[in-house]
Amino acid sequence: MAEVQVQEKGGKGGKVRSKKQNTRVDMTPMVDLGFLLITFFMFTTTFSKPNVMDLGLPAKPKEDQPKPPPTEIKLSNSISLLLGKDNKIFWHQQDPTSLTDQNLNETTYDREGIRKIIEKAKAGAVDKTKFTVIIKPTDDAVYKNFVDILDEMAITKSEQYGVTDVKPWEKAIYDRKVGNNGATAPATK
């Protein structure tokens, strides 16, 4: 607490002067209070939680159950999207024998690009209830583009979609289309 120190001088008579008082404030309780407040706010503050995207994955089948037959998706009920480097996206509705540089089409991520393509493919599907979008990110794709495509699935109400690897025959056409020669360039000094 604060205390007042009084200095007494032993003197003889003379003028009566008021005594000088030196005040000294003890800072120990103030420091204790500061640490108490710091610890209080540390324990009561909620830290920002990381945002996590929820992916609905199928349940893992039990070992005693037989494996389901592989799902075959007809080309007339599907569209394949290849997410490439430099924010490029390519699409096709072809099989391995008919895919060429000319029918691997490039589009954009905006509403006039991929959204129109998905809606057009869905409208032209033979069985609209089984229309499936197959998303194939390449090694060069960025996470933001993947999230953008998942947003487009929600916007276009495409409830059936899958994420898979790019097939080797698609990768070869993709590499020719974007100008990759398949080999990485040597590092320069």
C-alpha cells in the first residue's frame, strides 16, 4: 500500500516549518493484479477455430460384407472436369479412344464458364437422376480451385459427383494441351 515517510530532524527552536513528506507507492499489488488479469483473460478467451470443410465420405465396408460391384458411369450421364495449373479447368465427355486435343475443352471458373457447361451437360443427360460430375485434380491444381468446383456442385445442385485421379490417357492429352512435355525442367542456378 502507499505509505508516508516522515523525516524528523532534531533541532533546536527556531522557525516552525512544515515537514516534507516523501510518498512512496508500493507497486507489488499492482503487479499481482496485472498478472491476475492476464491469466483471467487467457483462460476466458476463445481462440479462433480453424475452418474445416466437411466432406461426406462413404462408410468403410465391413470385412464380412461382399464388395459392391464397381460403379459404371455412362458417358451420356457424366462430365469429367480436369483441374489444371494456372487456374485452368478442362472438361470432356469422351472415352479413352475418342479424346483428343480438340475435344478437351478449356473454360473458366465463373458463372458463364463451368456453371453453364455443367448445366448444359446435365440438361443433355439421358438419365438426369444419375448425372455425375467426375472431378479430377491434376498435380498442378491448387486447393482454391478444388473448393471452387465443390461450390459449383452446390450451386448447380449436382448431388452426384466424385473425385478421382487423372487417368494416364487424359494426362497425356492434358500435357499436350497445356504444353507440358512430361519432364520437369532442370533447376537453374
